[in-house]
Amino acid sequence: MPTSAIVCTNCGRGYPPKGFPYQCTKCGGLFDFSAPLKFDASRFEPSEPGIWRYRHTFGLPPDTEPVSLGEGNTPLVRVKAFEREIYFKCEYQNPTGSFKDRGSSLIAAWLKLRGMAEAVEDSSGNAGASFAAYATRAGIETRIFIPASASGPKRKQIEAYGAELVPVSGSRSDVAESVRRVAGGRVAYASHAWLPFNLPGYATAAYEIFEQLGERMPRAVIVPAGQGGLLLGLTRGFSSMRVAITTTTNVPKMVGVQARLCAPLWALSIAGREGLGFVAENETLAEGVRVRNPLRGGAVLEAVARSGGFFATVDEEEILPGRDALGRLGFYVEPTSAIVWSALCQTIHELPDPVVVILTGSGLKYG
Ligand SMILES: [Zn+2]
């Protein structure tokens, strides 16, 4: 059974064959895949929609119906900068305007496979909009819980997909608590942070980068990190590809980028557990990576360390100039996504070619 490969990372219990729990029903632990992803170029299926070309890596039964809006296959654009050639992976060109679509496609497919008719999510950002779109494709009723103060284009986008918005007064954790109270039974909590199903989706961006570089592994990848799911998925993708092509090239150095005002992964990576003492959850323009306690923090830290990479932080006053610098190259991204520019400026001189920078979210949604 494909689901036997998903286990609780705390007690080892397998993901149950029925239902859709977001955490281990025995100990409250986090689920993850028990074995590395397996990429096999001979099983590539070009006629499948979007990222489903790589469906053999997803861990889903072979007859699972794809839930797709044509996600993936985003451009990799080569730019001359810093007297080098830098590659930008335009994930903001996904169907709902962010990389999250690669994960939502798989979460929605799992929900459908498990016969779930209703799902809840607690994001007013890219994850909420992306999930609303894919859930609607899968015929699943969706309620998105958001802070009452949230407004703007993302809220409109979520409603346009037919999802019900449930405003909750209080903090972000009050919103998360409200969602957890209604989850259970026939109502699935489709959390991008808790569930592991989205990670093989993010890995497909790694397969594409390899192909777009002319069957070459990048040597360094710069990516924003909040929960760190995208970073983790990419690393798993590159690792599985490395095994599949039996290359002696290592996986790329992963550079995780955080806003300095909320940078727990960076703090832990430089100071160990004592680093937690100086982690704050301040307001930042990069709200998409404002996560004080990343659920898979341990796995993300390990992935970065094993790749020979590191974490970088970006000061608040560097974020909007970074967005403008990217704009002048033809890339229109949101502030969270733009933190990679400052990280690139800080670290380019210590990174080997080819360097790939991930642009995660569209600027059209910001305002
Ligand atoms: Zn457990």
C-alpha cells in the first residue's frame, strides 16, 4: 500500500488507511515519508497534466485521478548579473501565482482519494488561495479561516474560487486553534505545514531545473524559508535525481532565506539551541516566511547542513529595494519572494555556478 510509506516521525505509526488526520492520532506527531523519493526518468509521463508528468514519484496509487490546473513547467530565466549568469526559476507563474500549487495539487488529490467532501485551511496567503483553487477543481467544499484583519487581493482570490472565508478575531494562533476545533471526521484539515503530501510536489521543481539546465545539477539554490517545506521538497528532489542518474555531483548548496525580524532557522543554525533565545516573531514585509516555530525545522536544518549550504537573513529595509531590483530584470514578485535578491547580493561570491534563485510568489497579489 502506498500509504504505508507515510509514518509518524515521533512514534513510527503508519498513516491510517482511512480518514485524513493531519497529525498522528496516537501521539500528535508529524507525519512524513519513511523512505526517500524515487525518481526514474524512464517512468516520466509527458501526456499527464502539469506536475503529474512525475506522478511515479508521488506515492499515490497508480489509478489516482490527477487534480491539476497545469501547475509546474515554470520558466527558468538566465540573467547576467554580478558578472555571472544567474538562473531564476519563476514559480510565481504557477496557476494561482505561487509555488504552493505544486503542493495543493497533491493535497487535493489525496483528499479526493480519501473521499473527503469538506476541507478547512488556515492561511490568508498563498497557501489559502492555492488550496481553494485546487479544492474547487476536486469538488471539495472549502472553508478558509483567516485573521479578521486580513484583507486585500488574496482574500478576493480565495473567494473567487468559491471558498468560504471565516474571519477569526485574535492572533494567528487563535486562527489555527479555530481550524483545529472544526477538523476531524469528514472535515479534513488540509494543512500545508502539517501534512507531508505536498513535499513530493515541491520536488518536481527540482526535476524541472535539472532538465532546464540541460541535464545538469545546479551547484547552489537560493530559496525563501518559512516552514521550509519548499526547501525540503527541492532538496529531496535533487537527492532522488542524483541517485537516479548516479552522478558524482553533489546536491546543490541550499541557501534558505529568512527575514531577520523572524529568523528561527537561521538562529538555530548559527547558535544551536541557544539560538532560540533570540528568535522573535516580529511583523515583517515578508509575511509569507513569518513562522516562529517551523514544524519540520529539524529536517530543514539537517537538509541545509547536509547540502553544504546555510541560512541567510534579510533586513527589513532591503526587502522593497530587492523587489524593485527584480522588477527591473522583468520579474514582478511579492515582498516575501523578493528577499532572495538581498540574499543573492550577500552570498553570490561564495556560491559556485550554476546558481538558481527561486521566485516564489507573484507581485500582483500584493497590496
Ligand atoms: Zn505518533
